[in-house]
Amino acid sequence: MFSNNRLTNILIPVISVVLGLLSGAIIMLIFGYNPISGYAALWNGAFGDAYFFGETIVKVTPYILSGLAVAFAFRTGLFNIGVEGQVFVGWLAAVWVGTAMDLPMVIHLPLAILVAALAGGAWGFVPGFLKARFGVHEVIVSIMMNYVALYTCNALIRSVLTDNDDKTEYVNDSASLASTWLSDLTGFSRLHFGFIIAIIGAIIMWFILEKTVKGYELRAVGYNPHASKYAGMNVNRNIILSFIISGGFAGVAGAMEGLGTFQYMSVNNAFTNIGFDGIAVALLGGNAALGTVLAAFLFGTLKVGALNMSSSGVPQELVDIVVALIILFVASGYIIRWALSRFKKEEK
Amino acid sequence: MGIIDVLILIVPSAIFFAAPLIFTALGGVFSERSGVVNIGLEGLMVMGAFVGVVVNLTISAPLNEMGDFWASLTPWISTLVAMIVAAIFSVIHAIASVTFRADQVVSGVAINFLALGIGLFLIEEWYGKGQTDMVNQPFYSVQIPGLYDIPVIGPMFFDGYITSYIAILLAFVVWYVIYKTPFGLRLRSVGEHPMAADTNGINVSKMRYTGVILSGAFAGIGGSVFALTFTQNFSHATIAGQGFMALAAMIFGKWHPLGAMGAALFFGFAQSLSLTGSSIPLLQDIPSVFLMIAPYVLTILALAGFIGRAEAPKAIGTPYIKGSR
């Protein structure tokens, strides 16, 4: 119906972001704030000095991976709203390996990350399997699995990893992603090597989906399960596989927090929102690897910068509204396409 | 402790926990029966809770001066306003998913973010802090005169909140509306086969708007009732997953009002078990984590085993484009 070329696909998220930020400015005007100083405070809070920049990257790192997790499932036509729970189990698994073992770093660190990915993958297996085998809606099962993860992790921290404590030990140095060099470089922020792993994750996702036969199958199942079945693909197995890989990405996102940012895991009363924000990241990024990285960068910037907005008097929650509006605009891509096509016609 | 005592402990709190879920799940039935996925129930509940608490805080003092009768009306008026505001707020979801043909799941996710953002922004703006004060006029439990005096059944069922009885009654009303009235037939037909409905002169968009707006109204009641009975204030954690639980209850109940009510009561029962379990002889030796995760695990098992494939309305999630096949 409308031109579906590459340019439009890139324009929609960009226009959405601009519209979202503009709406934020209008809201600030309505409530009597100066939008320019508001956004300036946000910018300074994210990039103002080395420390803020470091913290922004710290925030972006798990967002990239949780965004990849959501995006990967979306590409196979599945909605993994259980990334939140998969992040939790990945976090716990990484900290468990990190604290309980004593190994040389070349083995320990990769092992901790791998176990986190496996734990997240195992958590993702459940909704995938139930969807493939019994046709149970994956959204409901993954929502339930989030709560199971939250309470189980808390119980394990209290009763197994510690003796009734609210917080685990710090992970051993040999399993830590932290670096004094990076920290010194960025004014003693919590910046760690995780961002490299996140970028590698994005490359892996791009490679699997675009360059392997399996990735082609996964995408085909996402486009049209009936045609894929007719072409001889095992749709059910691909559904399960997609959920496992998606959960794996989420597990690694948890490992970034457990081995990098915090180096421990504490008892959580509520969700961390890394997984739920991952949904926003994936949607804005168009479920593609590069897009997800860019979207994670944008949302990480907004979230960290928001902490500084109160210096100009604007409540930091404004950023949540802006993020929500951006997603709403991206979702309403149809109307933007329509407007763009009208605009083009008038040019002719 | 006999079985009767255990039931007297569990049943009232099960109904108590279930009420907000019933309201919200009934809203979900309206929206999804019309063919619009509503994962934004959580956000609509947040909006209801926010408005309910803010209105309650604002009007309780002036109403208090007007006398006891008016003071006791405070939570009801708050909930009514919450219902209206959440219904208006849900129009955003309707516009996005019906008129703009947005992905309905995505739009619902945006609703969830948006409601929480708006709520917390305005709380910060109006009260200068992250959460509100406690409300002065929450819902209070009542012992129904006469009925409460019946042995066993009385303390089990008639020592509770009026809102819970309204919720259960409403489930039957919604059942009647959806299955026994022309409006309900039209709503369902639009969700099953919009083209056929359109051919018969039913305005598909109008029906879907109605479905979504009704879901906003019901979820608004659910959120306000939840906030004014449980948390009694509004913060970022007031509504923490209740909307998703209501969504699960609706699917668990196979998109049927009475099924949704049953599922919500089941969730309420499981939740009350996890809280009262420590004082029940058989359960008190089980580590509390198993009771905590029981509602969720049971739901998964039930979905996989007992009720089998859930049959969603056929046209759910797909925008209706006139003239397309």
C-alpha cells in the first residue's frame, strides 16, 4: 500500500523519537518548566563529564542484551515478556559461579557468563516448550515465570547462597568484569568490560539471524508458520530454540549486572525493569541487531540523564512519559507512513 | 485447628484478593472479545489507582465536613472518577490499535509505561515527593447484618468488602451482556469475524472502541479498589503486576466472564494461601517460597494440562482493514 523502502523504515523510529522528545518539551512548557534547560540538564546528566558518561554506558550494557533477547523472539514471531525473569536467573547463576568457585580468570569469567546464558535459556525453554507442545500462550507463561524467578532467586539468596542475608558475597576477582582502568578513566564510575560483551552479543544475533540456515528458518517461522511447515521446517522445534536463545541473551544481561555493575545480587522486592525496558529497546530498534544497540543507547541516555533533570526542577519521571510516547509513535508507524506518503505526493 | 477454621481464615482473604482482579479481568474480556489485545490492563489499573488515591486525598477533607454519610462516600466517588479517567485514558490504546492499526501488544506495552510515567510525574509535581500520603477514607470491611450471624457461612462469606460482592455480581452482569444481548453478540462477532460483521452493517471500529473503553473503565475500578483497600497510597510499586495477573485470569478463564471470575478467585485463593499458610497446620512446615510461587506455577500447570488449548477470539490482534480479505 505504501512505499516500504529502507528509508521509511529508518525514518519511522527517528520521527518517533523526535515526536516523543517534542511532546516531552510541550509537557514541560505546560507545567511551567523551560524545556531547553530541562533537556540540557538531561544531556549533562548523561554526557556532562566522564563519570556520567561511564554510568550511561553501564546502563546501556544490559539494555542492549535484554533488547536483543526481546528482539530475537520477536523475529520468530514470539513475544518474550519473560526477559525480566530470565535476567534474574542469569544474574543469580553468574553470581553463584562467581562466588562459589576459584578458577583462573580465562576459565572463570567465560564460565560464569556461559552458565548465566544457560540459566536464562533454561528459563526461556519453559514458555517455548509449553507453546510448542500444548499451544499455551507464551505471554502468560512468561509473565508467570517472571514471578517464579523473582521469588525463587530471593529464596535461594537467603537460604542457599547466604545464611539468611539480603545480599550475596561479592564475586571473586577472577569472575569480575570490573576494571580499575575503566573506572579511573571515567571518574570512578562503575564502568566495566560488559559493554564489549554486549556488542559481541549484537554481532552474534545479527550473524545467527542473517547468515545461518537456522536463522533463516527462525525468521521464516516468524513470517509465516504455515508456509514454513509446508516447506519442511519443524515449526515447534524452532519456537523452542528461539525462546532458548532469547533467554540466553537475557541471562547474559543479568550476568552484566552480577559480574560487572554490582558484583553481587541482593534480594529484590520488585522487578528491576531491565527486561521490561528491553521490550521498549527492541521495538524502537526495529528488532534488528544494530537498531537495538542504538535504541539501548538512547534509552540508557534518557534514563541516566533523567537523574540529573531534577537539577532544573523537572521531575525525572518525565523521561518515562517520553519513552512511552516514543513506543506509541513507533507502534503507530502506519499513520507516519501514511503522512510520509502524502508528503511525497504533494512534492510531485 | 479444624478444616472449618482454616476455611474461615482463607476464604474471606481469597475473595478480598480476587476482587480487583475480577474487575480488571472483566474489562479484559470486553476488549479482547472485540478483537483488541489488551496487555495495557496493567497501565489502566495504574491509572485507576493513581486517580482513585489522588481524588480520595483531595475530597476527603471537604466531604468530611459535610457529615459522616458524605465522608463514607469518599472512596466510592474516588473510584467512580478513577473509572471515568481510566476509560478516557484507554482511548489512546483504542486510537493506536484500531484507527492507527498499531501492533496491539506494542501499544499496550506503551500504555503501561505511559500510565506509570504520568502518574509518578504528576505525584512529583503536585506533592513534591515520590509517593502520596495514606488516604483517610479507604474502603472498610463490613459484616453484613443478618447474614453474618449464620454459623460457618456467615463469617466465611459475609465479613468482607462491598466491592468484592459488586465484583462477583458484575461478572454475572457482564456474562448477561456479552451472551444475551444484541450488543454482546455484535461485540463477539467483531472479534471473531470482523468482515462478516461489517457486511451485516455492524460498525467494527465503533464496537472495538467500545470494547477498549469498557476495559479501561473496568480496569480503572480494579486499580482504584486495589489501591483503596490494599496499599492505601500511590507509589511506583502500588500496582505491581496485578494487571498482568488479571490478563492471565482472563485467558485462564477462556475469555469468558464467569471463567475469568473463577480464575481470579483461584488466584486470590492461592495468594491468600501464601499469606495465611504459616498459621495452617499442614502448610506451616513448607518453606514459604513454595507458597509464594504456587499461584504462578499452578497457573502454568493448569494452562498446560487441565484446560488445554485456549481458544482466543479468532480475529484478535489483527486490525480490520475494510476491503481486505
